[in-house]
Amino acid sequence: MDKPDITIIGAGLAGSEAAYQAARLGAKVRLYEMKPVRKSPAHHSDKFAELVCSNSLRSNQLENGVGLLKEELRILGSLIMEAADKAQVPAGGALAVDREEFSGYITEKILNHPNIEVIYEEIHRIPDEGPVIVATGPLTDADLYDDIMERIGHQDMHFFDAAAPIVMESGIDRSICFAMSRYGKGGDDYLNCPMNEEEYRNFYEALISAELADVKGFDKETVFEGCMPIETMAKRGYDTMRFGPLKPVGLIDPRTGEEPYACVQLRQDDRMASIYNIVGFQTRLKFPEQTRVFHMIPGLQNAEFTRMGVMHRNTYIESPKLLMPTYQMRNEPRIAFAGQITGVEGYIESTASGYLAGFYSACDALHIDHDVRFSSETMIGAMASYISDPNVKHFVPMNANFGLVAPLGYKVRGKKKEKNLAYAERAIAEVCKHKEEMVHLWN
């Protein structure tokens, strides 16, 4: 490839989606990925679109904000959603995937696309010419970070994110743990570790007094609520965990025939069901402390950890002052940003930002005329509006949610679910209309 139509920096979920959508329109894409030359503290695999926080892509239900966003992306032909559906593993009403299969599928698609050239190289600054999409993720650092900050006037912001530990299935005591999904959604897709009141009290006291790893600046900056460390949650109150990830509602311990006092859930992390993620147990405990405290969970006394919980600082830009709904910069539209660096939070939200950045950047690069603009009546459009609205006060990372979507304009009888389904029906109708317009643009 002599000269690409678009340069994309980063082959995470956002970068991979952007590259695929741009190539789909006929753009010649040069995709730079620093792995395996260099890896961030959160990455372990050499494959593209690596999932580092969880294998769960969260709700798959249309009445949930991210569930609607998934369906919109499916309709629009998202590579990430195609991979997720092929690599799906049981997780009740959520969409969880086999990490290796998921990343492997995306990597193969990208490497074999005739319009995409992959360069394994660390980029130190944004190229001075041509369309560029920066999808380097929230762990962007070193020279590239400095270059970005210089271009945007040092309007950098931070929050902390964390990943939960993973244990081997072989070490789980099945005489204590039982398979069941909360509220009966899906099959028996979770393993549940029930606690009585004494076990919970002992675990709580051990957790809040355990020794923490030193994470620079943690006490001075924002913790994203969706990935709050379990020990931080515990310190908010004795019962806080019992109303959060340890809530026992909808679960019956077959040994007692009753609802446990508290319950830790384990979610399958691979297709072979050989490893399980401890749901909601993001943590910054020191590794020996994680082993000591988490072995107190009934059924995990002899569990073998394949990954310990980790915490890292994420960086995002103040997008409302910098970006348009296309994720392109207001003062330099040839440069676009995508992924968590824009302040969208979550794998699917990052994917959506990559989709739009890839589509609009490619259209501009190829001089394609179109009228595709997703309104705030869709979730993909509402997220784009949120990150580009200069009137947003106290900009913080945001998941997909119906609070971002334009009001219906009429009342819906029934509960919240019925109202959200009305939002979803309206959104899907608009997305389907745009897909019809986009089909003529795709190669």
C-alpha cells in the first residue's frame, strides 16, 4: 500500500471496528498496533480487540441501554458484534464471550481484509497529513500522550478502572457452589457461592482491613462506578455489597432450600468452562491479600487463580469541547478519536464510537456524499451527542443508558421495561432506515 486513505492508531475494539468499517466503504486503511512490540499494563494477548476487564459485554436485552446499542450495531454490520455472537458463552441475560475465540476471529478478519494493512509498530505522534483515527485506548501514554495533550491544549482527564480475578474451574467446590441464574434469566449460567451471615461478616471484616496495592493518585481522582473496587464498595457500608454484586435475590441454595444471606457469583470466562470470573470483584488488594481474602468465599477455599485483580489509571479527553458527533475534531476534522479515550465507557460503547469514526472518516476521505446522521433517538446517536455536547457539565465517562436518549414525547403505559422497549422500537426503526441508505455505499 503506497499511501493509505486513512491511518488508524490502535487495534483495540474501537480501532478494529473503525478499520473494518472504513475498509468496507473501500478506503485503504493502514492500521498501527504496538503489540507485540510493546504492551500496556492491562494487556496480555497479542491479538486485536483484547478484552481486559471482563469477558462480559453486559446485557443482551433490548430494554437495557447497552442491549439496544448491541442490536443497533448488529443491524449495521458491526465486526465486533459479529465476533461476539460467534464466540458467545452462557451468561443468562448477558452477552459473554470466549475471550480467545472473540479476539482471534477479529484478528483474522482484519489481517485478511484486502483493504487493510497492519503495521506492528508503536506510534509516537499523530501523523501531520491525511485522515487519522486515534483509538489508542485509555492507557495511552509516553510520547503519543504528550502529542495528544499538546494538540488539545492539555485538557486531559482521568479515572481509575479495575479488573476482577479469574479462577480455575477445577478448584471450585461444587458441593458448595450451585449453578443458577439470578431471576431465572437464561439457563443455569452462573456458579453461585452462598454465604450465611457469619461467613459474610468474617469476609467483610477481612476485606475492609486487607492491605492495598499502592496505585498512584487513586485517592485523588475519580473511580468509575461501573468498575468500583470491591473493597471500596465494602467500605461504603456493611450491607453495600449485599445490595450490589453479592445480592442473593432470586437465588436458592439447594442445601438449605432458602435464599442465602449473600452470594458471590462466578461467570464462565471461556467456551470450555475451564475458567471463571468472580463477578464484581474488581480490586486493588495486593496479590497475597487477594488470595487470602478471596479464599474465604465458600466454595473457593482451594481455588487456583489464573489472573489476579488489577487496577490502572485511564485517561480520557474532554470530548465536548473538542469533538463533533462524528468523533472528528472540531478544529481539525481530519483527526478523529474513538474508544474510551473519548469518554465512552464500556466495550460496546467503544465499538460504537469506532464504527462512527470509521464510517465518517472514510466518507470524508473518499468524498462520499451521504445523509447518514444518527439522531439522539438512537443509542448510537445519543452516545455521540453526549460526548460532543458543549453544554454538558462535569463531563465523566458514560455507559449507554436511556437517560441519554431523546424523550418519546408521549406516555407509555406499564413499567420501566415497557417504556424502554418503546425507546428501542423507535431506535431500531431509524437504524434500519440508515442501513438501507448505507448498503449502497458498502463494497
